[in-house]
Amino acid sequence: MAATTSPSALPATLGGQLRRQTPAYLAGAVTLAIFQLAMNRIDWLAKICIDDIFSENPEVVWGPAAAMLGLAALAFVARVASRWFIFNAGRDAEYELRAILLDRLHKLGTAFYRKMSSGEIMSRSTGDLLQVRLLLGFGVLNMINVVFAFASALQIMVTISGRLTLASFVMLPFLILTTRSFSKGLFTRTKANQDAMGKLSDVLQTNLAGIRVVRSFALEARERERFRAANDAYLEASLGLARLRGLMGPMVGAASSVGLLACFFYGGLLLSRGPQGGGLSQGDFFAFWMALGRMTWPMVALGFSLAIVQRGRAGYARLQEIFDAKPEIEDGAKAAPAALAGELDVSHLSFMHGTKRVLDDVSFHLEAGKSLAIMGRTGSGKSTLAMLLARLLPTPAGTVAVDGNDICDLPLAEVRGAIGYAQQDAFLFSSTVTRNVGFSLEAPEDDEGFERVRAAAREAQVLEEALSLPEGFDTVVGERGVQLSGGQKQRIALARALVREPVILVLDDPLSAVDAKTEAAILEAIDRQAAHRTVVLVTNRVAAAKRCGSILVLDAGRVVERGSHDELVKIDGGIYASFDEEQSATSELDAIDVDAPRAAEGR
């Protein structure tokens, strides 16, 4: 296994993997050749033994019999070795293809994931990859073995009787045409079966991920019906494949049996004539029958092997859709600088989602260690701008620079390591709180790592709540953090961004799901972060924006206002001024609602 080889350097094609595993396949082929050669000699020695038994000196049979025993031991070792080499080659290929698959999935962007669901990807990563492994292991072994078995047995059969060999092959043309015909149908039906399995996996995965929504809307019956329909489609596809495979086995077996009957009928006639009459001896017939048996099983197994090959091809065809998908975002060719200070320049940045322009000619400069708030109405392009800063979307070249370096020229790992991004819609892994907060750490659960996790949780105002969970920081949060509230998930995601300690921290509306008290504490934490790193805060809260050194206001993707809090509130009819007025009024009303009961109590 190439555990230290980069997945991007490994071949993702069937041909490439076959070539990469060539040494193992050659070793397997050599041991298979030794096995079939030993069986060839065993057949010939069996002829000698039988003839010796019916000769005038039957005691001489011990010599060839002992040789047969030695050859049988050699054949056993060679057979086991051939499977060790070739099956391991298939598993090594599966190991490498799985690494390539994950590497490609990490590189593909949002456009790909809009087209292919996670359930479909999981189906291809498991079932289809298994079929490819069987093709590159068991399938390759049987194909090689068929060739060697045919050659080994044919040499014995032709040597003993060419006429009997032709009689035994009476059904061979039919057998070849039958397997060829079945091969095409197997590929089509296998692909349909695996497509149906992908759709079934997708329905199941979405139900598990959205179980709370299903229950809250009382839609269990409808979702069961969706699952039943997908399950029925998979059942029908599976039965169609099973019917074809079930028909192929008996037909191939019947054709082989006709050849065997021809062998016994004509062979019996030759046996009755004896060697003196131009026929066969008892040893000849027995050796011929043994050789034909060795050839018959691989010919019968050929149909099964073809099924494995076609299922593997169909599985790879589905995997190839992922392997061949083009990443929207590529690594830059320029080497990363030794250190980044965090100066951020955005110049004439425009971006489109399909045909819709989301950002239009956005420009700003942010000095290292300073803070910037980005505000705007819903749909103004704030979150898109935040994602473009971290190259989570395909950032246009020449529009975003860190310390004068175009981020499109730098390696993606360096850009995303330098620009920490906490998204508004927080995603949590089905793991513990510790592992979610310390996701960027190598060992979040050791003493040093856990201290960093606790410190980040304290900064994000989620420490006390984490400690109050049933198992504290060791509590498993469930699929997508289903065990936590929206505010808790958001603050754990914020803590995860703080743990990494990036030079530029991009926070996408980290206050949307918290109360006023928690908001104030988080704002103080953001102030502390801004003291030693560059901070870009996407928010609709004026209380948060006015703490930043400068404010940028977007409307329909364009920068319509910029400046400090004091400057922007003076703009008559401005968006920021209207936000300030609305939120000030809301705060006053909230204060009245709180003070009124207290005044009543004091009377």
C-alpha cells in the first residue's frame, strides 16, 4: 500500500491501477501457472497410475503415486500464493481508489454537491468501490486462471485424443456467444441496480439527517412512502439483475454438460476399442476426464467471472463521475510566504451564481490587525463575500490579496490556514464537543489540546453550557449537532474557528442565534481577537458593527456606504442609519417591557 503517497499522484483509472499492481499480478500469474502445470502433470501421472494398475506389474504404481502426492502439495501452495498476491492487489487498489475518492471530494466545490447528493456519494464510495475491488481481485484471478486452465487441460486432451477433444468442444461456440450476450446485459442491469441503490441511500440519509424536521411536521407516513417507492425501485432492479444472473448460470452449465456427455459417449466408444484398436486405454480415458473436468469448471466459472467484471465496470463508471469532475478551485502555483501579517486587499471583486450577479465591483483595504464589519440587507451578498475571502467559492484571480499576495496564486491549504472562517449555518460533526471545537488540532483530547479547546469555548461563551451537558466535553452532539440548540451550535463553530488562531478571522453573523447577554460577552471576545489579528465581521447588529474600526455596507452586491459608525449614522436615508434607528427603537421597547413589571412591583 502506498500510505505515504499523495492521493493526487495515484492513478484513478482501472488501467492505471492494473499497471500499478502489475508486480503482484505477475507474481499471482506465475503461481497460477505453477498450479496449472502441477495439475497437468498430475493428470498425466494419473494416466500412468491407472495403466500400471491394469498392467502385469501393478506394484510399480507407487512411484507415480508418490510423485502425484508431491505435486498436489506444490499445487496447494501455489494456489494459496496466487490468491494472496492477486486478492491483495485488489485490496491495495481499493485502498488507493478510496484515498483518491476522498481527496477528490475534498477538492470539489459547491456546484458538484448541488448535482450529487450525499447518499449517492456514499453508495458509490461503498457498494461501487466494493465491486471494483472484486473486479481487480477475484475477477482478474479467474480470468488468468481460465487461460492457464484451458491451456493446461487442452495439452493433455489433445495429446490423448484430438478427435475426443473436438467432440467435447461441440458446445464451445454456443458457450462463447452466450457469455458474450449475457455480458452486455449484466453491465446495463448492474448499473441500473447500483443507481437504484444510490437513490435509496439518499432517501435514507436525508431522513436520518432531518429526523427532527420529519417528526415536527408529522410527516413520517409520507417519508415511509418515499422510502417504500425507492426500495421498490431497488428491489425491481435487483430482481432484474438476479433473473439475468440466474438464467446465465444454468445455460452455461447446460452447455458444459452437453460437452461432458459427448465426452462420455464418444470416449466410451474409444475405450471399448482399446489402444490396439486405435482407441483409448483406461488411463487415457481417466486422464482425459480429469483434464476436461479441470477445464469445465473454469468455463462454467467464466460466466460468473464475467458478471464480476461487468459489475466492476459498472461500479467504476459511477465512480468515474466523481474522479472526472473538475474542481472549481485549484491550488495556486506560487509558494506561500514564510509568514503572513493579515493585510487584506479586495479589488473590483465581482461574482455570479449562474446568471445572477451576487457581487458587483466590491473593493476595500483592511490593514493587518484591524477590524471591518460588513453589513447589508438579506441577499445583499455578505455571506458570499465572506466565503470568497477564504476561497471557499471560486474567487476571481486578481481580486483578493493577503499581504500583497493574490490568494489565487497561493496553495489552498495556506490560504485557508491563514483565513479562519466561521459560517453562520454551523455544521457540527457527529462526535464529541471536544473534537468539534478542536477539529483543527492533531490531538484535541491531550492536556495541551484540551486546554486550548476550553479557552476557545470560554471565548465563544459556550464553556459553561458544554460543562453542563450530560458528559461535559465528552458529550456526543449527534448528527449535525442535533442534540444542541442553534445558538450552542453557532458558538461551538465560533470556538472551532478561534482554536485555529488564523491571522485573518472571518465571522459570518456569529450573533444571529444568541441572547443579548451572550451577545455582549461574544462582542468582548471579538474585541480581544481583534487586538492581535485581522477580523472581518459579517453582521446585521449595529452594536457589533460599531465596535469595528470600519464598516462596509452592501446593497444588491455593491458597496453603497463605507466609514465608521459615527460617519454612517449621519447619512440621511442611509441603510446603516436606518439599521441604527430600527435597532435603537427595538432596544428601547425591550427596556420598557423589562422596566414596566418592575415599576408595578414597586407600587
